[in-house]
Amino acid sequence: MTTSNTSGRTKRTLGAPLPRRPFFKLSDFVLEAILLAIIVLLAFSAPGFATWDNWMNILRNAAMTGIIAFGMTFVLILGEIDISVGSGLAFFGCLLAVVTDSMTTAGWSAEFAVAVGVVLCIAIAILAGMFTGWVRHALAVPTFITTLAWMAAFRGGAYLLTGSFPVTPYPEWFFFFGSGAIFGIPFQAFVFLLVFIITWFISRYTVFGKSAYAVGGNAESARLSGINVLGVRMAVMAMIGIFTVLSAIMVSSQIQAGNPTVGVTWEFTVITACVIGGVSLMGGKGRVWGTFVGVLFLSIMLNGMTLLNIDEYWQYVARALLILGAVLIYQVQALNARRG
Amino acid sequence: MGPAKLDIRNLTKAYPGVLALDDFSAVFDGGKVYALLGKNGSGKSTFVKCLSGAATPTSGEVWIDGVKTNFKGPADANAAGIAVVYQELSLILDFTVAENIMLGRFPTMGPGNVTVDWKTTNAHVQDILTSLRIDIPVTRKISDLSVGQRQVIEIAKAMSLNPRVLLLDEPTSALARHEINSLLAVVRSLREKGVAIIFITHKLNEIRGVADYVTVLRDSRLVGTVPIEVATPKVIVDMMFGETTLRSRPADLKVGEEIRLKVSGLHRKDKYEDISFDLRAGEVLGIAGMLGAGRSELLRGIFGADPIDGGTIVLNGTEARRPTVARMKDLGLAMTMENRKEEGLIQIMSIEDNLCLASLDEVGQRGFLSHFLQAPVAEKWIGRLEIKVSDALQEVQSLSGGNQQKVVVGNWLNTDPKVVFFDEPTRGIDIIAKQQIFQIMWDLSRRGLSVVFVSSELEELLEVCHRILIMEAGRFIGEVREPENTPIETLYAMCMGETAK
């Protein structure tokens, strides 16, 4: 896409047919190409990489952060950020566990107790997100600050709720969300794909999605075009909250408890996936598909390195190189496009 | 040092598929002011980029005072003696005049030479300002200066580097008339310093008092340079566009009876007060006034972009109590913002997206939206408004100013409005694009729509409108009922608050 300001470059005479844009350009698929190359490489070098079980394992792990990453994509497109998702994960997991625990103790059925807990978590997530969006809009408080506060509040709340010990109130059927499988495919993978399809669709084929890009691209122009900027901001911040609750349910199910220590630094894993996928922290730019590839990229790299017995500390270094490399590639591409 | 000499030989800049500057050769002498004219896309900005070091020429040479230059970047161009003053200001608002001018090269003193010597700094800057006959205190903060004064300081900053060649890229585009005059006075005083001055502008009327020569670019090529005495408007326009005719308001545009917009007693503290007017179907109403008279603020208030303190607005028979953009849009009001880049468009979105921005709900179907729904809308307005684009999916920032303005207009016309506000729609666009914007207003009027047109170019108002209201310090102080029979001097005097008719 050209972004040159030299107005003299469009010399098409009126009425002439618009030039066809190439249907496929390899430079648009750099990330996908690199990922494919890595998969091929790992398949030959890492023992047990190219097996069904390992792939399901990768999907299972990718799903937990991935679902939140799709919400984060919209947050970043708005030009905002949410660093409370890791703590939120712990808080909602603990809240669900505590609600389930106390209600079943009081004689309610476990099904009903979990349902009440989930509804309560989602309600709180929506309210918290709407509050963040409103404060951003009405008082111009950066979402970094508000969600920094939420981060502390959620983590503290998780410890207060549980007395810092894991709460384990769940019946057998609940473990399906974290460990179950349908046709041999983990339950999380379905949720992951479903959330991907929904958010991808929203981003590309809805007025709401277009409004989010518009607000991120230039909030003032969006406002003066009559777009409901406050509504978009509240909805997006609420959306990532809902996805955080979904992830919390699956994590709780997998570890069979509400544990206040989970999710530490998850916000950065999530943002890393988005950045690898080409989402701009400046707002206005980013694709849900990019985040999808970014999530897989990160999970496959970590999985491959573990299988190759690469030291955990070196995995951090690899992650750093990955972020830097991705950002450099995107930046060089953007600058080249601008120079024309 | 004697007068400078800038000798440009066969300068060419090619972008993929387009020659942006084609074999430009010319000599610019020191002590003279050259007005560089050309419509949007004629190669002016490329010329500036090549000379400022922002772009590397594909071929050709630039000689300054008989020395061949070789720029790798803006720093090299500066060192070679070329200074550029851009339209967008680069001053730091919270710094003083002296701090801004000496930024990065403060005189120092004390142990280790790490303390800024403010006394010398201020005295030095005072000398610079005095030599340019600029009367602005050096310790004043930039944020306390008017836009015109800031532009003057920008020029002083460029001159403080003792350049041999000074490029002024549309320095007057954001200025009111009296500010333009003081800026032009500064430019005239630069002549004595032997600097070669290239003054880029869209405004034919302001070059007369300042330029010695007129240099014209068209379709990436140099058309020629003529002395100012020879350069009548007809000559210049013919050089810029080939043969053209400038149109004025067609006679068949009639003002209807029906009142479309009735504003009474509208006020907002410190912005405007006691504003009342009627706008009829088919009417093109101009609002004239100096910068800061409150014209934009008034339109924004009615449009719902800014709050109002009181008064009534009746649009198409419905009273809008607390206007918001969404509400006014529903009632049939549209407005193109003065500041199209920051407030009218989303630069990183495509032309297609920008054309659908204000009508997303209508273009979409039950909240769903896709390229297949948007593309026909984009195609329609690109065709109707003659927007020059090669690909509607390009980012809108790739367009020239005039075409960007048309995208803003198309975006709003797609909301199917009954009343359209145009706030400075012609700023920074060339004569042909201006004529097209006028034509759009007249077409709206012919279809029975009402138009409010705010412009700092008084000639334009006289040429385009049925009626002109004059605003000063937040109030209407006069009205011109027959623009076609009113001389520009009269309107100008009225705007300065000298006589209210």
C-alpha cells in the first residue's frame, strides 16, 4: 500500500478502469512463510513434534492466551492497552471457585453454582471494562493507568477471596472444559477457533469493527463523523474482559481449582502474540488473522524449544529475538511502503 | 558575502511509474524573491523535497554559489546553505522564542561549559529579530503567539542559520489577512541579505507585493519564469493550467421560501453570542470574518461538535435541544471540518472507508458491512466528485489536498443531508480543485439543499454565495445582500469592523 504524499503520482485519467491489485503478494505473507519454515524445520529436528498428540497439546496451550489475544487485538486497534488480563484471569478463576464452593456448601447444585459464578464473573468483567472505557473517554485517563490499577485490584482480590490457597470445589464434569476432547480434539481448541472466527468476522464484516478501526485511526475524525466513540471504547474493553473470563474458566478447569497465582505476566504473552501478528500499538492497524498466526507462532516456538531440550532461560532470549525481529520486519515494510 | 546563486541543472525525480519532477533546470539569484506556483501534483512538493534533502533526486545537479552539492539528508542541505520553512510549524510551544531559535546550539558558560548562557542567547536572538525587523519579545513563549507570529519566528529560525537559499512552503496558508501582510514584510526584508528566496503559495493575490519573479510548474515540468510585471493573473493561470476559464455563480440558482435552518439567540461563553439567522432551501450563505471571529466555533456548535450554552436550533422543522453530531446528522445536517487532515479524515484508512465514515450505519446492513457494500458507494462519489484516485483501497493520505477535501465532501454527501456546512473547504488546494468545490456547492443549491460556506478568502465568498454574514468577535455585525455587486474592498473593510452596513 503506498502512503506517499506526492500527489502527482496518481495520473490515471478519469473513466479509465481501475488497475487490478495483485491477488497474491508474497510480501504480505512473510510471517506465515516463516512459520511454515519453522514447522518444517521442527518436524525434522524435534523429536515428537510432528505427532497428533503434540499438535493437540500446542493447540490446548495456544487457546488459553489466544482467546484473550483476540480481544487484545481490538484493544490495540483502538490505540489502547489492557495490562490487567493476567490478574483478571486469576481473579475470575478464584471468584468462580469461591462462588461454586460456598453455594455447593449451602446445598445448591454444582451446575447451578458454576452457572451463577460464570454470570457473575462476566458481569464484573463487562462493568470493569465499561468503566475503563468510560474513564478513558470522559476523563482522558490512559487505559494503561486504569488497567494498571485493575491489575493490582484483581490480583489482590484473588488472594483475598481465596486466602491465598487454591480452592477446589469442582465436580468431575467441570474438568471437561480444560482437559476434555471431542473427536480427539481438545475442547479449548474449539473455543479458540470459535472466538477467532467471531472476532475475525467482527473486524472485517461489521459496522462495529470498522468503527473500532476508525476510532483507533483518528478518534476526533470518528467523533465528528457521528461515530459513537464512547460506545466503541466501552464495548471493546468489555469484550476483552469477557474473553478473559472464558480463558479463566478453561484454566480453572485444567488445574481443577481457583488459584490466585495463575496468569502472572500473561498480559505480556498476549501482547507479544499480537505484536508478532503485526498489530500496531499506535492504533488503527492490525488484523485478527495476524494475531491468530502470532499466537500459533509463539506456541509452536515454545513447544519446539522444549522438545529440543533448550534451556528455559534461553527460551526467554528467543522470545525477545522474536518480538524484536517481528517489529523490525513490520517497520521496515512500513517505511518501504511510505518511500514508494 | 555577495548575492547567492542557486543553479539547478536537469533535476529529475522518478517514483515507480511516475516522473514527479522532470528535467528541471533553472537559476535562482540571491536578493530576489521567486514565487513558485503550480497546482496540486505539479511537482512543487517533490521540488522542495529534493532541495531540502528529504528525497534523493534520480538525476541532476544542484549548485550553490558555484559549488556542486551532494545531499544525503536534510542536515547536508542545511550545511550547504538551504533552509526550508514548512507549512506545519516545528516550534516547541512551551519554549520561548529565543530557546526555539537557538535550540541545539545554545551558547554555554561556567565550569565544564555545561550551563546555558541565557544572556548571550537572548541578546543574540534579539539581534536576529532586529535585523529582520521583527518586533516580538525574545522571552515570550511560543504558545502566547498568534499563528502568524509563530510562522514569522519559524522564518527567523531558518534565517539564523545564515542560509544562502530559503524555501518557504506555503507559509501563509493558515494566516489571516493582516498576519499575511506582516509576514510578507519580513520576506521582503530578507531580500537585502542576498538570499535567494523561493516562495511557494496557492494565493495569486499575495505574490504581487512580494515576488520579483513567478516560476511555474505544470505536470512535473518547469513551464517558465517571468518577471512579476508581466505576470498578470491571466498569464499565471494560463501557465499553471493551460487555457482555462474561471466560473462564477450560475444565474439559475434560486433561494427558496422554505426555511431549512433557523438559529436564534445562540451563545457560548467567550466564543459567540446572540447569533440568529435563517437559512433557506437552495441558499448558499457565506460567513466572513477574520481568524478568531468565531466562525468555525459557531458552525461546530450548531453541528453538535462542541457544546453550546443556550439558544435554539430548528433544523427542517425539528428543534434540536442538545445537538450532538449523531443527532444533527439524523436531522439532515452535514459539516466538512476546517482541519480536514486531523478532523475530517482518518489518514491511515482507505479512500473507500473514508467515504463511508459518516454513513457506516446506512452503508452497512443490520450492522454488517463489507467491501462489497462499500465499493459501490466509493465508486459513486469518486465518479460524481471527480476524485482523482488510482485505487479506492489506497490510504487516503496518498491523495493531494484537493482530492482529500473531495473525499471529506463525499463522505458527508453520502449521509443524504439537507443542509451542508463547509468550513474553509478551499484551504491549501489549487484553483481547479477550488472551482470544483464551488461547483459542488452550486449543484447542491440547484437540488434545493442549503449551504453555509465559511472562508478566509473573501473573493471566494463574493463569487460563490447568495448572501454573506459578517462576523466579528463572536457576533454578526453586518450582512452583504448582493455579493455580485459588492467590491472586495467593501467586504474587507466590513470584516475589519470599520463599517457595518
